[in-house]
Amino acid sequence: MATGRRRGIAASPTVWLVYAFVAFFIALVGGIFFTVLFNSFASSWFGGWLPDGYTIRWYRFAVDEFSLWRVLRVTLVVALSVVALSLLIGVPAAYALARWNFRGKNAVLLLLLLPIMVPPITYGIPLATMLYEYGLAGRLIGVIVANLAPAFPFVIVIMIPFIEQIDPNLERSARMLGASPFRVFTRVLLPLATPGILAAGLLVLVRTIAMFELTFLTAGATTQTLVVSLYYAAFAAGIRPTQSIDAMAVIYMSTTTVLLLLALRFINPVQLVSRVKQ
Amino acid sequence: MARDLPIARTTDDTARRLAGPRRGRGKERLGLLLLCPALLLVLLLFIYPLFYGLRLSLQPEAGGLLTNYSDFFGDDRERATIGNTLRLALPATLINLAVAIPLAYRMRRRIRGQRVITGLFVIPMTLGTVLLAQGMLSFFGPRGWFNKSLLQLGISDDPIRLVHNATGVVISLAIAEFPVVFLLLLGFVSGIDPNLERAAQMLGAGSWQRFRRIMLPLMIPGIATAFALSFVATFAVLPSAVMLGQPAGETRVIALAAWQAAYERFDYSAGSAIAIIMAGIELLVLGVVLVGRSRLYRGPATGGKG
């Protein structure tokens, strides 16, 4: 593909438009991010470009006031359980849907797509009511089950194109050379599908940590995740200083960023989206 | 004409047909086995609750079968929530598509810093709507950095009101959903076999013609998917409409109405009814988009490996 790469293009005006937009977007998101970051360390901030003084008091306040350690533990347990379960259920289903045609396949696809297409609060209210009836809501298991509803179909949607890209002839060759189906799975499919699995797992992890509605509807007082307790803190803003809410926000942000950076060690963002040639 | 283009599809189908009949039975059984857990779970966690909610909505605390529904549509304040939500979700989605389509199209071939740019776009996905809303309150506030910069640069004499109204909510939705829309489209565009475009170029098509005649038609399924997913996500807006908008006025969204019915008035029946109305509107929009998509879809246009 050496001829396809023309470095000269990099100087063209449309590329500069791309860079300009990226810069604008980064300025907005960065501005929001640093506003929160600075405010969380501010002793007070009235009207100036920068806070009037700095302190770490608000972090200690957040740890005490919002039972931070418990909230962090709940968030991690919920998110990791949801990722593991949804990969376990989603990847085989995606494989079946990518490889085989059968009658009613479109109906099955639509059925699996619905939970990500219908907004979570729509089925969240009845789902939460149901979980309350079975005594699951308010407990960790209830929050995990509720979050699973959109997570595993999401894995399927992400994984289908990844698996479709793997040439079925590779599996056939391996089978013909005497590999058992299990060996084909571990030695041929799994290595080739790893970028997709990592991408799906990463996206589900981030989505679950950021999933507000379903957790909000099913969590009890001791099973709030970070984003829900952040919402409650911000909602009752009058009671607590904004700096302590921002400290909470910074902790939430660092958690997701650390997880993302960890994930980016294994996957390059370009692989997040499929790149067939080049 | 474009119907004949995707060459990869033909070879794939041929391969499938050749391999198909020999071990069809065993394959079907294995496929069913792999699919079963997912199907059961979707029935249990999605279909059953939805019917449960539907049944609940038809058993109002007082009155006949459809009381909850007639109450919703009979009350101006409740009915207005549909329009309120659409006025937030549609602009945010359309803005994102208008920006993401040319951007993804330009980046279908690597540009310098491609990896950094895609990486940067992934990072806002970690923020989440609640955090974005909290940060935007200060950043876009009258004394925030955004308005300070505008005043300093002389673009505006007075601080612009960007929070506690619909504009703030639209901005937050656009920022939150842009990375998803962009990455989805980029994945789709870069999955289109570049040989199709090269062939068009060789046959004398200019860059606009190549976009209009080759790439855009092939991108339509991707655009439709991006529109649908982004619209759904933004239609479900709740936290940012409460935190950044006027939850008592112009940004009283339908999700808030449902939540208030169920969790403030503890009328789960009415809450479920509003949730079902939401689902109906969603499914209507999705149905239109997906039917349109299936009409336009012309088979995979990706090149095979190797």
C-alpha cells in the first residue's frame, strides 16, 4: 500500500480545517475539565482567571462526606462484573450472528439491538420496579443486572463487524489441518478478535461507569456508583460547597481516565474503529 | 449501478454457499447454542420489563384502562415534554452529524496525527453527562473562562447566557455524543474498500463526484446508524436537562416527567405510561430510519483481508 500514502496531502487546507475543529473541541472539553480541576483545589474563586488560593481540604471533605471508598469499590465491582458478563454472553452471540445465516436472523438482530436503541430510562423504570418486586434492587446484584441490559447487546453490535472481518477461510484451514473447534477458537479466532474484544470491553467499561439512569433507578443508599453520588451531590448543591462536588467530579474523572489509559496500553484508538486496508 | 459494486460480497456469499450445505445442521445447532444466553437475557431484562411496564400502565390508580395516557396527552404541561425533548435531541444530533461526516470523510485516509486525534476524541467519552454538566455550569457561566475569553477578545460586550437554558443542554449533548458519532462514522468510512474510490478516480471522477456518487451512498447505512444511536442517547437526556437547563420550564424533558411520576408521586403506573409513550416515539423514529436504511443498504462494501 506504499503508493496509497501521499504525505504531501498533509499540507492541504482541508486537513487544517480538521486540525482547527479538533483544537476547538479540545479547547471546550479542556476548558470544562480544567475549570473543574482548578475549582476542586480552590480555597475560593471569585471572578478571576484563577482561584484565589489552593487547598486539598475538599478532597478530605469528599472522602468523609460522600463515603468515597465505598462508592469507588461499588463502582469497580459493578463495572467489572458487567464487562465480564457481557463479554461472556455477547462474544459467542456475535460470532453466531456474524457467521451464520438462518431464518429469522433479522428479527433476532433487531431484538438484540433494541436495548441499546431504546433509551435506558424507558425500560429502566419498569425494570427497576420489577427488580424491586424480586428484592434485587438496592443491592449490588440488582445494579449489575440492570446495567447488563444494554451492555451485552452493545458488545454484540461492536463485535459483529470485527468477526465479519476475520476471513472464514482461516478457520476452515485450521479445521482442515486437524485443529479441534476449541483450538480453532483459542488459537485462530481469539487472537484475531482480540482488538475487537478489547474495544468492546473498554467501551462497556466506560459506558457502565458513566451509566447514570439505570444505576440511579436501581441503586440503594449503599450501592451508589460514582456518577450517581456525583449527581446527588450536584443536585443538592445548596447544601455543600461546589468545590467539594468538583473534588468528587475529579475523582470520578481520574477513575475513568486511568481505566482508559490502561486500556489504551493494549489497544490503539485506531483499532477502536475497524481499518480494513492500509 | 451501485448495486453491482461490492465485489467482496459476492466472494463472501460464494464461500458461504460452498461451505453451507455440507455441515448445515451441526452449524445451526452450535449457532443456536451460542445465541441462546443472549436471547434469554434480552427477553428477561428488556422484553419482559417492557410488557410488565405496559401492563402496569394500563392499571391506573383510578379510572379506566387508558386513563394514564389520556391524562398525559390531556395535560398541556405533560404533553409539552415531547416537544421540549425533541428541541434538544434533534439539534444536538444534527450538529454532530454535520461536523462528523466531513471530518470522518477527510480522515478516511491517514492524516498526520491521526492516532492522537482519535485518541483525544476517546477521552471525552470518559466524562459522562453528569460531569460535563457540572463542569459546564462553571465554564460557561457568566464568570467562567468561556465568557471571560469572549469579553477579552471583544467578541461580546456582555456575558452570553449559555447555562440554565436549552442552549446549555444542547451543547452538553453535542459534546457528549460527538465522539461516538465520529468514531462510528470513521470506522464505517475506513471500512469501505479504498479500491472503489480508486476505480472511480481512474475512470475520471473528481473529488466531489467521488464523494457524492461513490462514498456518500456507501456511507448512508453508517450515517443512519450514527443518527439513530445519537438520537436515542440524546432523547433519553435526564441529568444534563435537570442540571444545565430549566427543569421546570423549557427543558422539562419527557424522561423527567416519567421519573417525577414514578419516584416523586410514587405513581408507578403513570410513570410506566410515560415511559411507554417515550418508547413509542423512539421506536417510531428508529423504525423510519432503519426501514430507510434497509432500502438503501447494498451489502457490505468492505474489502476482504489479504
